[in-house]
Amino acid sequence: MGIRSADLGGEEEARGVRDNDGMTTMTYRTLGHSGLRVSAVGLGCNNFGRPGAATETQEGTDRVLHAAIDHGITLLDGADIYGYEYGRSERMMGSALKGRRDEVVLATKFGHAEYESPLPHADAKGSRDYIRLAVEGSLRRLQTDTIDLYQFHTPDPATPLEETLAALHELIDAGKVRYIGHSNFAGWQLAQADLLAELHAHPRFISAQNEYSLLRRSADRELLPAAEEFGVGVLPYFPLYNGLFTGKFTREGGPQDSRIMRQRPHLVENAPWDRIEAYAAFCRVRGVGMLEATIGWLLSRPALASVIAGATTVEQVVQNAAAATAWTPTEDDLTQIDALFPPGLDYGVA
Ligand SMILES: NC(=O)c1ccc[n+]([C@@H]2O[C@H](COP(=O)([O-])OP(=O)(O)OC[C@H]3O[C@@H](n4cnc5c(N)ncnc54)[C@H](OP(=O)(O)O)[C@@H]3O)[C@@H](O)[C@H]2O)c1
């Protein structure tokens, strides 16, 4: 019997989607303790506007985003800072979504502590003032009245979390935001946020976005157990380790037009290739591609809601969507994967 992660709020539902090539099956899950249903494979939107990628242009972005929707993907994960210029990726998403806004669950983020923002912030991007400004900009760029999932990008040590929660509560009451999530929180911060929300009668965060992949498993130690305990849905970022687990890389390198070879060759240089080659053999024996095995493994993890992989071409996003139902690991498969990539451990440099 295969393992799929416990769906926190309801049954996993499979639905056929009619696309140009025939029929695709996508599965849908509830995001944490909410009524929000999202596709098990989502689309990360940090490639839109990325220099050198096929999605640097609006045309390239339109193609990938429309193919995603046509193949059953509903969750789009953006951020105000994506696109190599504040707001650029959101603007491209807004333009691509003209006439199709209602087909997606639109997620974006505000308040990354380490990236430049043109808005006044006084180094407190979780403050009420900053959130009020940030949301208006995202709504305008995304050309929408409501953001389905508004995520706090990184913790803000300068602002009490009560204030951030109260400001987000106001946005929900005003109809500008439907649900809230956080990102890059530690397990204890997830627990603290949930208890503070309950104490002050604020809406609770329904999702946690943290780095998680076969080479980055430290979230196994605190974050995933905390998310499971509090009913928070996990959205893993860099789920394919920037594309390393798509099967197109070897210890010698990979396609020159890939993000890794263009921008982050150290990821190939520092990767534990003996383990990755053993994993490739594991996939071959089971007759499953590395990408499909990796997405299947992620979907088996506790509390994991949707794999928000990025994509730069239509072929990639179609393959990723199909991977939602391609392979389900057994207990024995999971034990063997744990032996190759031990739970709780991080390899290499991100
Ligand atoms: N919350 C945070 O702090 C944070 C941080 C980072 C990212 N994120 C989110 O997480 C999302 C996912 O991360 P990511 O996109 O950076 O990394 P990723 O999902 O690990 O890797 C995506 C990259 O792998 C390659 N790829 C994807 N599917 C492929 C396929 N089927 N075949 C071959 N290559 C394929 C593409 O790059 P190439 O074509 O260039 O090879 C793609 O851009 C982001 O888009 C963003 O929404 C959040």
C-alpha cells in the first residue's frame, strides 16, 4: 500500500482535467485546517521575469502559467520581491491571469527581511503600516480584489507577532485577503503564532512555506511535526533543489540553459553524488523517473499540502503536473529513501 501524506482537513480528491493532449489527472488537497483546496502540485512563480530564463518575458510566462492551469494546477505561489525587480513577477502574473483569475488559488508574500523594498519599512516589515502598504501594491499588480493566500515571507524580530496577526486580521475583514500563511518560521514560531492567534481571536495561519527537499531535510526535526500537530499545511520551497532532482544533472553538470548551470553551479559541485546516483538506480529499478519519484516522495510527507515546483517551459510544467499521480512510495520505498537521504539532515549549500 502506498503512502500519501495525511490530508489534514479532508479527503484527497482526484479529478480528470481535459487538456489539449487528452486527459490529465490532478489531485486536490485541503491546505491545513482551512476550507481552501489546492492542487497537489502547484506552480512556483519566482521564474517569471528571471533573466536568462524562457519565462523572463511576458509571452514565456503566459505559456507556462496557462499550461499549468490547463493541466489542473490551481495553486500559484508568488511574492512581491520575485522577478529580479520588486513587483515584476506579480505584474506578469496579473497580466497572464486576465480572464482566468477565478481558476486559481492566488498566493503571494510580503515582508522578506533581506530583499530591498521600495516601500517605507523602518526595518519592520511585519508592522501594521508596512502590511497595509504592501497588500495594496500586490493587489494592484496582480489585478485582483482579493489575495487567496497572503504569506509573511520571513519573521520580523522588530515587530511583535500580535501586531502582524492583528494587521492581517484587518485585511481579512476588509476582504483583501482570504487566508494567511507564513514562511521561513521555525517550529517554535509556528506553535507560538498559532497559540497567539487563538489567544487574541485572530485568524490562524493555515500554511507554512519552508525549504524542504531530499537534500534539505532539517524541517523533519521541528517544522513538519509542529505543522502536523497544529494542522498547518506545508508548502515546500526548492522542492526539486533548484531542479537538481529532475534527472537532467550528473556529477559532470547539466544543461547550460538551466538555472543551476547559469546561476548556481555550486549546487552541482557540492552535491552528494554517490547518494544521488544510488537514488537514480532506486528510481530505475522501480521504472519511475527521478522527478516523479521526488514529487511522489514529497507528497507522502506528513502535513505536506502542495509541491510548489517552479518551471520555465510548458514541457516542464506539464511533466510536474502529471507527477502528482505518477508514483506513490510504499513503506519500504520510504525506508530506502531515508537511508540515502537521512531525515533531519541538510547537505551542501543552498
Ligand atoms: N518562501 C521562500 O523563502 C522561498 C524561497 C525560494 C523559493 N520559494 C518558492 O518555491 C518555489 C519553488 O522553488 P524553485 O522554483 O526556486 O525551485 P525548484 O522547484 O526546486 O526548481 C525549479 C526549477 O527546476 C527546473 N525544473 C522544474 N521542473 C522541471 C522538469 N520537469 N524538468 C526539468 N527541469 C525542471 C526549472 O529550472 P531550469 O529550467 O532553469 O532548470 C525550475 O525553475 C518558487 O518558485 C517560489 O515560489 C520560496
